[in-house]
Amino acid sequence: MRPLVALVASAVLFLPFACSDDSGKSASTPPSPSDSVTPSETAEIPYIAEVFDIGHGKHLYLECQGEGSPTVLLESGDEAGVGQWNAVSGLLAQETRTCSYERLGVGASDPATGCRDMDDILGDLFALLQVAKIRGPFILVGTSGGGYLSAEHAMRHPERTKGLVILDTFPAITNPPPDVAAVIKCDAPTNIERRDYAKVEHAAWDHRHRIGDIPVVLITNKYGNTAQNKDERHSVALERGWFELSPRSRQIVVTSGHNIPENEPQIVADAVLGMLEEAR
């Protein structure tokens, strides 16, 4: 979380994301979320809370509830588990299938190993969706560090993306001070996801491009007097860089803090439900 930066600002962590974990070796050729799945294999089950074997010795935890399409796929912040979405998922599951998962290194999923980049993380997710028979289309929702992953997911698979919601995800971190750089390295002792944070962020931010005429909503926290750095002071303007993803992008500004899924669940749910109605 940029307030990983906040964590570091309070403890010496300073990142542009939230917290969630990802680890383990990635599949050499990441499968697509819905390829090679027959209709009979995708019959929806109202509730899932299970650890899935995604191959290559890796296991990821997945929760899904509700029924309907598109499926809402929630991507947690750095080192955060599915509990980050509790207030949001309950609202959304009343209307459609809603899923969240834990990346390697987080919660009930396997520990992470090695140095992990965007291909590793999304490769695991796509394998999980295929094994769990969760097919698109999707409305993708990512908070903090998860926003880079959801944005990249949409850019790689625009044909399966019906909407994208990005919650307080800053421009990619650049030239971090030495204490921050030490904390965000993939081999830092406290980096449970073993994520190369700078590399993952730049993979999405530096290569952002139009993904189509789909709704994109940014929900951005305005830090005001609580801002601890340049990115927080100018968060509202800086995060509009994500507007490049779609001509139908818009921004909602809140002032309740960085952890938007917990602080503003109804605002998040309303943004998603608007996309759901349009998609249907």
C-alpha cells in the first residue's frame, strides 16, 4: 500500500499499495482464465471456500459466493487476505458471483518462494480460475497494490473484462529512498509475497493503454493534512493516469483513508453494481 509506504512511514515502509501476499514458482505458460472449459464444467456453485492445487506444487485459497454473471473478482492489497473484502463481498454476492483469493505467501495459500513478477502472479491467478472452473466475463476490482494486478489482468484479457474498479492505486514507485528500497526487494525478510514490488508496479503502470470502451472507476483517497509524501499530497491528480485505460473512466474521491474496501464498502459496491447492470 502506498501506505505500505504508510507502514514504512510509520515503521520504515513506504510503498504505493495495500498489503497482500503472493509466492511460489509460476507456471511456465500461464493458462487463460476460461480456456478449455466446457459449459458443463462451469456450473456455478453458490459458495466456495477451498484451497486449490494449481500445479507446480502450489496451492491457493479461493472464496466465492453468490450466483450470476459477470463474476466479480476482488484483488486484495499487498499482503492482505480475503478478509479485506468481507464488507464488500457480502453486498455484491446478493447480485452476482463474487470471488476473492489469497496469493502465495498470504493466509491459507502456500508460502511464496523466489522472486516474483507480474507473470508469476497472474500466471497463478489464471491457473486458479481454470482449476476452480471460474470463467469470465469478469468485473475486476483491485485495491492498492492489487490495483496493478487488476489493471494488468484487464489489459491482457480485455475480451473477458466488463468493468474495472481501481481503489487508491498510485503511479509506480520510482527512486525510493534506501530504507524503502530495502523493504520492497523480493528477498527482503519481511516480504512474504516475495514480490518484486517496483517491477510489478511498473509492468502495469508504464505499459497502460486503452483496453476498450468499458467502464473504469477510480476510487481515490484524498489525504489532505494526513499526507506523508508527494504521492499522497497529489493522489487525486496522479491516479488519473489510469484514465488511459478507457475513454469511459471516472473518479470518485473519498477522505476516509487508504483502506477503501473496509472504509467505504458501499461506495465500492455501488460502483461495481452499476457496471453489473450495464453488462447485463
